[in-house]
Amino acid sequence: MDLNEPIDMHVHLVGNGLGGSGCWLRVKRWQRPFAGWMARQIGLSIALNDPDWDRLFPAHLAGLIRESSLAGAMVLAQDAVYDASGHRRTDAGSFYVPNEYVFEVCRQYPEFLPACSIHPARPDALEELERCLERGAVAMKCLPNCHNIDCNDRRYRRFWQRMADAGLPLLAHTGGEHTVPVIEPRYADPRVLRQPLECGVKVIAAHCGTKSGLFDPEYFFVLLGMFGEHPNLYGDTSALNVPLRGRHVRRCLNPDVAGRLVHGSDFPVPVSGYRHWMGGLLSTQDLRRCQKISNVIERDYQLKVACGFGPEHFTRIHSLLRRMS
Ligand SMILES: [Zn+2]
């Protein structure tokens, strides 16, 4: 992958594990119609409980990338939930994507870059980190509010220091969340990321702290304030084409903020341009053109280009990801 080429740095793999991938998925009865709709809108016409899903999903995703303007995608593992003393919470979490599966998928598809996921309270957190570095992880992904991670816990300091030494950036969910169950809402606040930032880890605040539900607290401006204090802090534009999260896109285009942002879609999350059209950021012609694009990875990209994100927005991530020497 060329460093001048645009990539999507926030793409989820989702698996049911029925074919032996190690993934699991818990879809509540009321979420089933939504999950089916999500599969259809990404163009996948197999059932969520098909034993072949975990093989077909990455194959389909690779096809979407190849047919898009993007040269690649960073695909994300998803660790289990743990309590602060390192016990796995078998009652919590809605999906699990093991690091091994992500590395295996990335070995098959050269357009993918692997982001591992490690809860730092795991008894084997440091060993797992070493394994993932060895296997070529380019970033580490977690959701502090959904995984129950107080990143400022002193016990995690060695973990963040090792990440900083290895040049492995942290992609951390910030802001509300409604697709994955929240364990500790306070950890949606970007200030929970202070310790890794102080240890020298490059931190990317996913969704820029925007709210996902109407009643979520708004952390977007907290994040902007933190940009001034922490030169190693960034934000991603994943899911900003979802109506509620999209309210700050105009502000994101300001040069003082835009220089700290990287492009991600949050695939398979739905993508729509209506909010930006209503806010006057998108012309009717651009809205119509983008809404006709069936490839959601490409639609998300084209909407951002039409809103005014410059070419650097789509390539800046290359300077943050870990490079194997
Ligand atoms: Zn995501």
C-alpha cells in the first residue's frame, strides 16, 4: 500500500463463529431486524447465522474496497469485557472478534491492515501485546465505555508505555454508543485518555467524542480543547455520516481541527448525507449522486469529499500507524 493512497481506518469485522473463527455475536431479539437490514445495506445477502458468514464477510468487504476510491482499510479486532481486576465478564459485550482472526483475514487480503484489541486489565495483556506486535498490528482498538477501561488507571501504565515504545497508536471510542452495550458511561469522555497521551501514545478519538443518542453528553468540544494540550491526540470521522454524530462536520472542516482528523467509515454502520444537505454543506446534486452509490465504503468517502475534506484527510493516517521496520 502506497503512503499517498487514501485508506479507511475504521472498519469492523463481525463474525458468528459458526465456522470456527473464534468470533461470537449476541444479537438480541429486538435487534434482529436491524442486523438484517444492516447486512442488506452493505450488500451482503446471506443470513447472520450462516456458518459461512465469517469467510464471506471479509471477502465481500475486500471487494467493496477494490471497487472503491480507497486503497485499503484498517480492520478491527474486538476484545471481550473485563473488570478492573482482570476477570473476564462473560455476561457483558455484544460481539467478539479475536486478534488471531483479524491477522488471518489480513494475511488473505493485502488491502487490509490489522488493528488488534486488548483489554489492558487482562492478566496476559502485555504478552498479548507482544504477540500482536510480532504479528504486525498497526494499531490497537478499544471502547473504554463498552469494554470498561479506565485508561487513567495507574495499573495500565506499563501497557501504554510499551505501546508508545512500539509506536502502536490507540484508537479509542469516544462519545455515546448505542450499537454495543455501554458498561461505564463516564469513560465516553475523551479525558479518560490522558494517561496513554502522557505516556506518549498517539491516540485517535473515534467519532471525535460526538453523541450517538439524543441524550448523550456532548464531548466534541472537550476533545477540541484537548487538541491544544496534546499534540499526539487525533480524532477520526467515523460515523459522522450518521445524522446525530454529523452535527459538527462544519467545525471539523476548519483548518485548526481538520489537521488533526483522519478518515474512517465505521463500516458496517449506515451512511447517509441528508444531515449535511439540510445543514447546507452538501448540494442537492451531490446528495443525489452520493445516495445512489450502493457501495457504502465509497458513499462515505464521496460524501466527505463533497463536504470539503481535503485529500490529506484520507492519507494522514499513514503517519500515525505503526510501521514494521
Ligand atoms: Zn466503530
